[in-house]
Amino acid sequence: MPERTEVYKIGVNIPGEFLDRLMDEVTASIEPLYPKYDRTFMYWPVKGTWRPLDGADPFDGKVDEISVADEIRIEFAVRDDYLKAAVEAIVRVHPYEEPAIDIIPMVGWRELILPSDDT
């Protein structure tokens, strides 16, 4: 069986006004995972909540006060050789001092159904 490519799903919440810029920056930083398609993302509205602690410099909210805001949750898949570039692209665009970036290992579906070279 051919060696599997490591694939990850990256998810992050971001203020809506940064969504297109984030998708453009990530797309320019990675090779597409899906043949013949790029800029492949999914996103939907969410509510985010946080409390900045002493010493924080929040983009939104005030130190020691709980904040709740409308955000967009964006997710996309990336091969392991572009994982660092994808995270760096998010950090370049994201306005938050501490963006919560989720990185989840996944199995690429094509590798489960494509015939192997040794059959």
C-alpha cells in the first residue's frame, strides 16, 4: 500500500471582516490539497467568548471583562508539508493577540478508495 500523506484540518474563529483576507493569504501560502481546486474552505457564524487577563492587549474587549462577539469559524484541510505555512498565514492576518488555532489530524478519503500500486 502506498505511504499515506499526513493531512490536517485547521480551524480558527476570526472576526468576519478578516475572512476573505484570511482565505486569500492561506491560499497563496499552500499548495491545494484537492486536485483542480483551490481556496477550499468552509465557514459559518459562531459566538466567541473570552476574558482578557492582566497584561493582555485585546483586539476586542477590556481586561478583566468577559466579552462575547460574533465571529466566523473557518476550517480547511492541508497536507503536512504546508502545515507551518498555513499557520503562519493565519497569524499574519488574524487580529487577535492569541488566535485559538485548532489543528486536527485527519485521514484523506482518496487514500481509502484508490487502488494501491501493489495489487
